[in-house]
Amino acid sequence: MGAGRDRMISILVRRVGPLVVVAVLLVVLVLLQQAPPAQADLWFHLRFGQEFLDGWRISSPGNLGVFDTAQWIPTQWLSQAAMAWSVDRWGLDSVIWGTGVLVLSLVVLLFATCRRFVDPLPAGIAVVIGTIAAYPGFTARPQLLSYLFVVVTVAAWLATSRDGRVRYWLVLLAWLWPMCHGMWPVGISISAAAVAGMVLERRYSRRFLARAATIPLASLVVAALTPIGMDTYRSLVSIGSRSEYFAEWGAPDFTSPSSAVLAAMVLVVVTCGFRSKPVPWVHVTLTVLAIAWSLYSMRTTVVGALILTPLLAMSLGRLVPSEVPFARRERLVLLAMTLTACCALWPVVQSRSDVAVVPSWVNNRLDELAPGTPLLNDWDSGSFLLYRHPDLELVMHGYGDVFTDSEIQRNYDLTRLRPGWDDELADLQVSAALLDPQSPLGYTLEHVLGWEVEQEDDDFVFLVPPQT
């Protein structure tokens, strides 16, 4: 009787419990879905997508106005066009729902990847921890596809290191990736790290290693076989010249909760996972790569967390003897949970989509302006204004690719009132301004330079230059 009870408890803890944890995690992610705020990047992605649908050429796209004049390279045009097309067909709710579906799918795929190598319990623990570390990146942006592709690529190479079968379809993924998002080099780095690890293990034949090495090499080639051609590579150069202006490309802050969890993941994998029986070199090289991406920038800490999650699961799995194969029944349960969560997400999205992004008076004021009116605005609010008021000439917004370095510097000077900002403002010859009244620029225009306030609240003030 006692043995039967112990076995039942073991089944509940090691098999049922982890699935319940994953189900709870999916519920939490559903409930966390919100309508994007004014500063969300979603808005300018929708604007760009609409421009592509309306006739922008992928090889030589246009500009949004007179204040952003750079010749730029579209690195996520396919995602942007798909998002705009979805809004045209089914409304904004469809994009918000699609974002949630991608997030849910990413988490379930992460759990399924872990389950291929460890029991449900360490897999469930690792996925919860990994999701917390990666959550800041789960926003309505094309980068979500990159994160999904990261998990797919890691899963494929971990499987290859175990069964010796090269997944040539990774080359097709490497061709698709540059059209969806600019983080495509991450996939090639994962493939290269995995091949390097297999070379170091010295248990694979030269013929197999040669076939495996074709994946990262072919991926480099096919990345240029897209509508933007060799510009796929040139687009990588522009990031470095303007990274100082964008926080997400700055150094990671390991005092933040998600980054602190990521640091703990690294600590567990390195100190616990590598101290037991011999660790495959593929795991070592992927761990080193994950640490490198985690240190590279705030934005790529998510990449580090996603690469580390299966490795964390395997480190924890060494403490639990593997007895539970990833059977068809469990996969069907995961699929049912995912579909249920996706269905439950739709009414949640609909109930929250009617939240006003900006006060109604703001849109009314801007609708009254003549098309082509030059408008001085805040950097953050420019994202929504680009989407909602496409006929206006906005001074600044967060899509840095379309600005020259001098134009980004100009916007930076204006927002921080750096020396010479007043001359730069005069050169713009704007007809009105919509700013945060508490920002340095908004406060100075109103209280120092005497711009006339036509309407304001706690978040926005609409100003016009003083009459001369």
C-alpha cells in the first residue's frame, strides 16, 4: 500500500506537476497581454508595413518625412508587411493576439525542447526560470520571431549532437530569418558554436563534421539571397554607429530582476552542470555563446536566456534520473494546452483593446493640422504618432535606421537640451509641438521660451511658437 502511494506521489510530482506548472505559466502569460502603449514599437512597425503594402520597394524604401533622410536597409520588412496586412484584414486585435500566440508557442516549444533531453520536472523548472529571464523581450515586435527561431535552432543542434542527423532545413530557416528580423546572425552563431563543439568532442566522423559545417557556411550564403541582397550584411554595420542612443543596445543591467535571473542561470549551468559527469563539448560551446550574447547588449540578454534554458534543464536533470520519455500522450496534452490558451487569449485581447493609447484631445488636435505640418514631438510618443497621424512630419521617433547619424544626434540634443539645441530647433521650423510637459524640452518651451499652450494635461502639452 505504501509503495503504491509513493509511486502515485512520484507520478504527481514528476509527471503531472510540471505540466500543471506549464499550464499556469500559459495562463499568466495570457493575462499579462495588454494593449500596447504609445511608446510601443508596434506602432511604427505597422506604419512601415503599410508603406511596404502601399508601394515601397524593398530594395530601396522611401522615407517617412523631411526629418529622417537616411538611405536605410529594411531588415524586417516581411514581418512588418504581414502585421500591417493583418490589421487591414482583421483589425489591430489580430496583431495583439498574434503576439500572444507567438509568446505562448515560444514557451511551449522551449518546454518541448527541454523534454527531449530531461524529465518533466527539471524541464518545467528550467522553462519557468528561462521565461522570467527572457520576458522583457516578449513584446509586439518582429524580434519575437527571432527568439522563436533561436529556440528552434538550439533544439535542432542539440538533437543533431545526440542522434547524428544533420538538419539541412536550418539553411531554409537562415534564408527566411533576414527578411523577418535583423537578428539573423544569432542563428549562424548557434550553428557555428554547435559544430565547433562537435569537432572538439572527437567522436564524430570527418564526413559527418563536413556535412554539419555546411549549415553555418550555407546560412551565410543564403542570407544574401533575399530581395535586399548583399545589403543584408551591410545592415549590420549601421547598428554600431548609433547604439549609444538606444538603451536596448547598451550594456545589460544585471541589477534588473530578469537579468539577475539570467545571471543565476549562468551560475547554475557553469557550477553545477559542469561539475558532474563529462559534459558534451556542444553544451560547453553553446554555454559560452549564451554568455557572450548575454554580455553583448541588453537586447540580446533574451537570446542568452533562451539558449541557456535547455542547458539549465539538462544541468538540473542530472539530479533526477531520467525515467519519463517524451511520449505522444504528453505531446498531445501540450498541444491541447497551447490551443486552449490561444483561444482564451482572444477575449482577453478584445476586452483590453479599447483602452485609449493617448487622450482623445491629442488625436483631435493633430487631426486638425494640415497634411505635411512639421510637428516637434517626444522621442517615445513618435511611435504611435507615426501610425495614427501618417500625414504629419514628425521630428523624431524610435526607428533609428531611417535617420542619419547627424539627425539622431540632433534629436538627442533636443531632448536633453544640449548646447546648440535652440539653433537646431530654429532650423526645424516646426509649426507646433506635442510634448511631455514635465520633460526638459516641454518645460523649457512653455516656461522659458514662451511657447503658447493651446491644450494640456498631465502627460501631453500642445504648444505653438510665440507670435513674432
